[in-house]
Amino acid sequence: MKILVCISKTPDTTAKIAFSDNNTKFATDGVQWIINPYDEWYSLVRAIEIKEADPSTVLHLVNVGGADSEPIIRKALALGGDEAIRINLEAGDAFCIASQIASVAKEGGYDLILTGKETIDYNGSSIGGMVAELLNIPYISHALKLTLDGNEVSCVREIEGGEETDKVTLPVLVSCQKGMAEQRIPNMRGIMGARTKPLKVLEPVAVDALTQIVSYDLPPAKEGVKLIPADQPEELVRLLRDEAKVI
Amino acid sequence: MVLVIIDHADGKIKKSSLEAATYAAELAAQTGTTAEALIAGTISEDASLLGLQGIKKVHTLSDVSLNNLDAQVHTAVISEAVEKTGATIVVFSNNSYGKSVAPRLSAKLKAGLVAGATALPDTSNGFVVRKSVFSGKAFANVGILSAKKIISLNPNAFHIADGGQKAELVPFAASVPQPKVTVTGTEKVTGEVSLSEAEIVVSGGRGLKGPENWYLVTDLAHALGAATACSRPVADSDWRPHHEHVGQTGLAIAPNLYIAIGISGAIQHLAGVNRSKTIVVINKDPEAPFFKAADYGIVGDAFEVVPKITEAVKKLKGIS
Ligand SMILES: Cc1cc2nc3c(=O)[nH]c(=O)nc-3n(C[C@H](O)[C@H](O)[C@H](O)COP(=O)(O)OP(=O)(O)OC[C@H]3O[C@@H](n4cnc5c(N)ncnc54)[C@H](O)[C@@H]3O)c2cc1C
Ligand SMILES: Nc1ncnc2c1ncn2[C@@H]1O[C@H](COP(=O)(O)O)[C@@H](O)[C@H]1O
């Protein structure tokens, strides 16, 4: 069994969101970078659990990014995984990134590929589906649970207002979200071990981007809260009906 | 031509697909073309009513196997429809269906995808679509460079038109591949409003002390016809199911009205809810950060204030 986990780098959840270069770039000054929470907490940990249950499992991590991705890749390796591959591409749209991952995945012949539900910066929810299409394998999105039984994968995925259980035969790509596993903290042994785990750097394959970010902007600031005295809840309801017109 | 892909469940077209249909029709008008729809699977409603949203033609592929989602199969079918109808722009709702299928279609057609669109594109110079990024903390304006284009519209980001004429129904014949994914069960929270599509959401945080007090949230939600949500620690403590968790690492929502009860308003929580049109905060701490992001607020004890709000809503709606 060979598993590939896709790891992306995102700003910390408390990072100040500001833009530079005439609002065309995310201002990275003072920003702390983390492993995208969906990748770290759910897909990676679930893959580690599978390897713990069957130590013959080969677990690889892949990141598409520049050299500044290496700290988060090492952190991911400290949590678990045998080796990592970084594809040296700094900028690119979802399709470029997906094409890089697909090319590594083709080469490696993985049975199970895991991504997070989405990156918390771009919120594309796109890379997983694109990679699955490029590899021509099934895709199960937004999985809350994943269980393996030989070649059979069973997933519970979120749908509007409920859940659905799907069954599929390997190979498959699954995007993961909350419910899949419990967040882990790397221990000292993991951190020491991660230093010597292989981290291969590959050059990207040439792909044309299909989209390009033109500019960013911030939502307009709120005007300020209108406080209603605690003993006048009817007044709140009136304002919601007559002023905000939302009920 | 702009082709909107209609998502449906239990025989009914989803509200978010009616938004996407309206968006497709307005986009078609803006670019001097027409909007058509594709329904893959079977519905019990009259599909020609999509005309009310401005759709001219509805292509129907009434194959019951398509009522289950295998993203690969749906992608194959939609891609055939795009080819046969000559569509140049495909519109999805950015709901669980759109998130499963639109990226695959993008890779298959080499058509640039903007997922999470919040407005009609700016076509004055290129084709630039506005989308929500950083979990609602900012917007990006994204240019689509390819000839074929795909847009997934965020739920609740667009209105639903209802003034058009009935649409023409055209059966669409496609070869439906054998699915590799089998759906072995679905579990729906019946009788409740789906969170991502809800117009009103009532949400509770750790300030409510325990699951036994959730009647405060659900009573108000019932009176308003609202969906219920919660903060992350509430779901983590199993006071409420995980699918109710909103925020940066949960669901991002954009209802017309979001009522937050006993939630402090941490940055990660705000990220998932700050696209709501109107925000009401009820918190006993006047310094709670949520008040800075709110439109209306009551500083007070939820256990005293919320039942009174529920009563006032019931009175307004004539429910006793
Ligand atoms: C990486 C990361 C991701 C995260 N993602 C999310 C996310 O997606 N969603 C999310 O919600 N959180 C998320 N969090 C957690 C977030 O930082 C906060 O810890 C969390 O939102 C706090 O939840 P709360 O407001 O319910 O609880 P608290 O912060 O404990 O606030 C409870 C509030 O209730 C008020 N209160 C108490 N008693 C009463 C009463 N009787 N009446 C009225 N008010 C009362 C208090 O004044 C207080 O403001 C994330 C954190 C991290 C680090
Ligand atoms: N640069 C990247 N390198 C590796 N994996 C990535 C990268 N960007 C995104 N992913 C994976 O794709 C998932 C969805 O990302 P997105 O489509 O951007 O929301 C993430 O949770 C990651 O698992």
C-alpha cells in the first residue's frame, strides 16, 4: 500500500490579512506559516494511523512550493511519513499545482492520495478534484471518515444537510475534513527523526496557468454595532424586521 | 452560451442552484448570449420553471443512476454536454456537488475555474471573477485566461430571479459511464434547514455552558425558520454535531442574518461567518471581540435575553 499526502503551506489563522504592491500581493511581512490545518490535522494523521495499523505501508508527502516550504514539510515529517517530495514551483494557479502533484503521483503509483478539504488562504477546494481527473481515478470529497478493508475504501462524506457513505476500490483520491482523525503534536523523537528523512526536490513540469489573481481587496469595515438594552428584546426584533429587513 | 449545472436532492432543485441559474442568466445577458441548464439525474419538479430564473433551455438527462454522485461520471456527462451544446461558460453552485465536480471538469476541459465566486464577472477588460479568500476575510479578483471558463458561485451570494418565461425542455442523450463509487447510505438531518443554504442561522458558543441548554438556540431557530450552528470548541466537546461547526476550519457561511449567542468572536470563528449580511451578537461581556464585527448587539445573559427574543419573534410571526 502506497499513500501520498498533499501538504500545503498557509498563513497562521491569526495572521493579519493585508496586501502590498498595489493590492496585487498578500503582504507576508511578519506572517507565521503553518501546515494547512486540514492537511495537518486530518489527512496526514489519518494516513499515519493507516501506517501504524499496517507498518508495510509506504507514506510519502508532497508539496508544491519554494524552499521556504521546507520548515512545514519537516514538521509534517516529524508527525510521520517516510519521505517528502517538494516540487520547486513558487507561483502557479490550482491547475499548475494539480498538474505537478499528478505528475509525481503517476510516477509513484500510489493507491491512496489524500488532500485537505481546502486551503485556508485560497479556499479553492479544487486541487484534489483536478489531480483525480488528471490521473483518471475516482474522487471522494469532504470525507469525514475513511476506512480501508483490503482494496476497498469506505468513506463518509458531507453533503448538504447530512452525510453519505461511499464505497470505492483503490486507487482513489480523498479530500479530508474534520472527523477524520484527531490533531497530533510532533514529539521529540519525531522531530529528531524528521531531520534525516529524505526530502527530494524536483523541478516542475511546464504547464500554463488557467487563472491569475489580478488584485485583492478587503471587505468594507462594519459601521459599528448598534447596542440594544438587554430588557428590550422586542426592539431588536423590530430593527431586524424594519431596518435590516432580514426577518 | 452559459450552461448552468443544476444540483438536486430528493427530487428537488437546490436553492443554491436557483441562485446559480439566475447568475448564469444575468451573465449571459451581460455577455450577449443565452443561458441554458443541464439536469443530470431525475427530479420530480417541473424543470421548465427554471425559465423563471431566465434559463431558455433545460437539457435533461433523466438517468436515475445520476442521482448518486460519482464525480468522474458526472464530469464525463457534463463535458459531453459542454461539447454538444457549445457552451463556453459553465456555472455551478460552490456547494458539495460543485466542489466535487467543477475541479474535475476544469482539469478535463482545461477550463479555468474560479471556485467561490461572490459576484458577476467584470468583462470590461478580460474576464475577472470576484471570489472570497482567506475564509471570508478578503476578496480576490481572479482573471480566467482560458477560452472555456468555469465559475462556482458561493451559496447565498446571489439573488433568485422569478420573472422569466417557462424554459424549453430538451432531452439530452449521453453515454453514462458505469460508476466506480457506490453510495451505500445517506443520512439526512430531517426537518432542519441546511446550514450552507440557510438565510438565517442561530449559533451558540461555550457561553451556553452545556448541551442541555441548547434549547435556547434551537427554540429561537425554530421560531425564525433558521438553521443552527456552533463554535469549534462546542463541536469538539460533542455538545453539537461536527457539521454545525462554522469558522475557518469548519463551514464558511453567508446567511442574511447570523445570530451569535455566547460566542466570543475569535478571529477563526469570524472568518467563517463575516460574510453574513447582518450579524447579531448576544454576549454578557461588553468587551467580547464579536461586538466589533456585529451590526446589532445585546450585552446580557443569554439565559435571560434569548427566551425573550424568541417570544418577541413568535409574537411578530403570530406563532404561539
Ligand atoms: C488553528 C485554529 C483554528 C480554529 N478554527 C476555529 C473555527 O473554525 N471556528 C471556531 O469557532 N473556532 C475556531 N478556533 C477556536 C477559536 O480560536 C476560539 O477558541 C473559539 O472560537 C472560542 O469559542 P467560543 O466563542 O464558543 O468560546 P469562548 O471563547 O470560551 O467564549 C464564550 C463566550 O461566551 C460568553 N458568555 C459566557 N456566559 C455567557 C452568558 N451566560 N450569556 C452570554 N454570553 C456568555 C463569554 O463572555 C465569552 O465571550 C480555532 C483555533 C485555532 C488555533
Ligand atoms: N502547493 C500545494 N502543494 C501540495 N498540496 C497542495 C498545495 N496546494 C493545495 N494542496 C492540497 O490541496 C488541498 C486543497 O487545496 P485548494 O484547492 O487550494 O483549496 C489542500 O488541502 C492540500 O492538501
